[in-house]
Amino acid sequence: MPLAVLLAGLTGSGKTTVAQALAAHGFTRLSVDEEVHRLHGRYGVDYPEHTYFERERPVVETIRQRFIKELQAGHDIVLDHGLWRRAERDAWQQAAREGGGHPVVVYLPADREELLRRLAGRNQREDANALTVTPEALDDFFARFDIPAEDEEVIVHTGSVDGLLAKLARERQS
């Protein structure tokens, strides 16, 4: 049964870094942000920030369809998308099951100071995974993020990719 790794974390928590590392180990990486960037350009530069969610919505549906098809084909997937709300995590887990996959939520916790440090450098870039995040916006992100609850089965990732790969190998066997 293919794995469907669902990354949950705030902007700057390391989702893309982890997703790229898993892709280097054979996972198919699906990125909502990169697809929005490919279609619409840079957030807040090529289109107004307040229109992001209307641009993102059809991309998420397209990614969801590909996600299911990749799982049905037997491919391990890593979804590079924030999954801030529990309802989103639940819906993607259900999509993974529909595709015949084994969903695994990987939570990447990071405190405000660490995120601000990471975002300071990232805010200077212009690629698909860079968007300017102010401290005020980050506070808003924290307010809208549902930290995984005790009854959610998640892997909390704070270490090495090798450690995560070992945990994923155990998930595959369960």
C-alpha cells in the first residue's frame, strides 16, 4: 500500500525542505504553492494577496485528483501543503484512503521566533515557495492553525530526514 505523507505546519516550518528530501527518496511530491505560482505568478506581486485563496481553490482540487491517481498507480506521495485546519487533514486522509493509500500526517512544529528567523531570509527570495510574511501575518497564521490534537495520529518531525524515513518505513509495515 503506498504511503501518502501529509505535511502539516505553518509557513516556514520546513514542509518544502522535507517534501524535497522525501522526493529524493522516491516519493512523488505534489506542491500546491508551486502550481499556483506556475499558473499565476508571485503572491502579492503578480496578483493581489487577497485573491490567493480564489486562485488556490481550483489548484487544490487538481492536486487532489492527481494525488488519488498517483496512489492508485502505487506511488508514494508527499503533499507539500500546509494543512492548517484539522478538517483539511481529515479530508486529505480520506482522499488517501480513496486512492488506496496509507495516510500519514507529519507535523512540523516551530515556534514564532524560529519561524521569523527562517522567514527573514525567505522573504528576500522570489521563487514559488517564497512569500513575504510580516510578524503580524505570522501571528494571524498561528491564530488560524489547528495544532494536531491528542486524538490525531501524527508523526511529530523535528529531527533528521533519515529518522523520518525510518518512521515512515515502520508505518508502511503497520
